[in-house]
Amino acid sequence: MMQTDLQPDEAVRMAGEWLANEPSHEGRAIVPELKTRFGITSLQAIDAIRAAQALRRARAI
């Protein structure tokens, strides 16, 4: 059975917020940067990128 976390991972949330607020990341490989900066896995970095995109969309409305 697959485990589902009921609370979002704090490091992923922080990485997503940082990425949504950080304009200078364009043109750079962001997954390695998120892994290094926040100590997360590649899969968690992808989740953070999705969270950042959702935050940007929500702000645009």
C-alpha cells in the first residue's frame, strides 16, 4: 500500500515558496539547485516546482 502524507513536507513547501519568489533562476538547472539549497530529493524538487507554479498562477489571478 502506498503511503500518503497528510501534511506537506516543510522543505518542499519552503523550496516552492523560494522558487516562486526568486526571479533569477531562469536559464539555470533548478532541480540541482533545489536539491543543494534545501537538501531534498529530485522527486521532492519536482514537487516544489509544481508548488511554485501553482503559487505563481494563484498570484496572477
